[in-house]
Amino acid sequence: MLTYAGAIIAFLIGSGFATGQEILQYFASYGFQGIVGTGAVVLILITYVAAEFLFVGHMKKFEHPSMIFRYYTGKHLGTFFDYFSILFVFLSFTVMVSGAGAVFEEHFGLPKYLGGAGLAIVVSATVWFGLKNLVDVIGKIGPVIVVVGLFTIRGVGVV
């Protein structure tokens, strides 16, 4: 359970928090009350939805994980959410590939396509070898990201 909780945290935070700048620029701009208020609301909502999905998914033993959408929203809207989630993941992937290309060009002076192609190859290999191990690894890293993020917010300067 802790591994899944850590994986959910890590996937929701994403690589955008890798530098800590997003935490400082977005949440800290509202002051301490903004961090606590926003954090509390988000924490409660994400915790409830993730726990509910895990509980119902385990209880119903769905053949495909995407069947959770149909369980909650019915056949037609559930099918929409199923296809939308696939589209969303694909579009997120294209943004990540573009970002990797920009990083390669900006920091290393290399052509953009090398960074994009490199990330696409790494992601393809990850999917090819299975996502189960990825969840295990990310699940262990997620809590570390949260601790580093909290120290960054408090101004300790870990990141």
C-alpha cells in the first residue's frame, strides 16, 4: 500500500517539481496560508479519489483498469473517459519529448531531435520491459520527492 501511495504521489507531482521552482512560484506566491489551504484541499481530494479507485478496483477485480471509468460514470461517459485518458497520456508524452529536446538543445547545444528521440527510446524500453517495476521504483522515490519539496518550501535550500 505504501508503494502505491508513493507511486501516486510521484506520478502526480511529476518531473515538474524536479527543480522545486514550481512549488516556490505557484504555492509559495500565496503565502503560508495558500500552501496550507491548497495543500489540504488537494491532499484530501487526491487521497479520497486514489483510495476509492484502489478499493473499488480491488473489490470488483476489473478485467481492464480503465473499466473503473464505466463503473463510476456509466457506459457512454466511461468510454469517453477511457479514450480521453489515452489521448491525455499521449499528449503528455509529446510534451515530455518536446521538453527533452529543448533541454538537450539549451544545456548541451545538441539538436532537439536527439533529446526527443532519446526520451522516446527510454520510454519505449520502459513500456517494453513492463510498468510493474516502474511503479515499484517510483513508489519508493515519491516520498523522497515530497520531503525534498517540503524542505524547499520552508527555505532550507535542499534543492
